[in-house]
Amino acid sequence: MLVLIFALTLHWFPSQGGYYVTTDTPGLNLTFFQDVVNHAFLPAVALLITTIGTWILTMRNTMITTLAEDYVRMARAKGLPGWRIMLDYAARNAILPNLTGFAMSLGFVVSGAILIEYVFNYPGVGYMLLQAVSGEDYPLMQALFLLITVAVLLAMWAAHFLLFRGAGLVAWVGMIIVVQNVVSSLFNSHLFDFSQGWLYVFGVGVAGGTALNKRGGAAI
């Protein structure tokens, strides 16, 4: 539908490709940048439409759980306006558990959506991975898997650093767990080992949950 309406009928955006290979030369210039943005707009909109429903439902379920917390009841008992309770108390704390999932989804964006890239003939990482699998290009597949893995890990670590920012013993413990995992992963790839990986998940989960509870209590 996007290609039919905005590309073939209205001619607002290109229907395929990453840029005009016949007229534009890749480089650090405004013309090439505008061309890349125009070609990426429709695939980006298609990717947003296919994923936004999941995030809306996740946020809704988290909000329902957060509205049943004691500090929200306390805010209602204090007579605060409903919009302030929803924005300052519930929404601010409900969005924190989704931070890690959202950051990991940003990491997976690097891998691309193979179906969307195939439909728009967009030269992304996902389409390149499909071509590598079809051509049995194992070195290219290994390089792309490494790129996807590094992107997901960097996004996850960034989300955890943001989660444990601030003062307090719990924040410092969580920050130490994340830093230890980052440093040791650079020298020894143990993150995919069962015991080390689950220790990291358990440590971040306990410390992160405690930090979130303290922030919720501090909001009262």
C-alpha cells in the first residue's frame, strides 16, 4: 500500500533502492544525504507500523500493573490531579522496564527486517544476509552475525547504564555488574556461556528491580 500510494501514484518517494545509483555519487554531501533519507522513508514507516502495536500493548500492560502500586494509591489519597498521577507517577515508572527491550530492539534494527527490505529492494543488512544465505557465503554470514550481535549488546549495555544511573548502593552494585560484564566480555567472550550469562541476567534483574522500586517510592 505504501509503495502503491506514495511511490507509484503520488510519486512522493522512491519505490525501491537505497539511493539513485545513476545520478548520485555516495559522499558526505547534502544531496546524497537527502536522497538516502527519501529512499529510507517508506521502509522506515513500514517497519514502524509493524512494530508499534507491540510496544503500545506492552506499555498498556505495564501501566495497568503500575497503577496498582502503593505509591500510586498514595498519590490518589493526597488528592493529586489524575493527569499528574498518570504522567509523573505511573508513566514515568512504567516506561522504565521497557527500556531494555526498546534498546535491544534498536540493536536488532541494525539486522534489518528482511521482508521489508525485500519488498522495497532496500540494500540493508537483512537483505544482504538473505543474499549471503542464498549464495552460501559463509564469511559474509559470520561478519553480519557478528555485527548484529555487537549492535544488540551495545544497545543492551547502554540501557542498563541508564537504568543504574544515580546515587545509592543498589545503583552502584548494578553499575559494577554491568561494567564487569562489559570489560570481561572484551577480553573473554563468556556472555554466551550458560552460567555467566544467567548470572548477569539474575544480577541485573535483582538490582534493576530494586532500583525501580526505590524510584517509585521516591516519587511519592
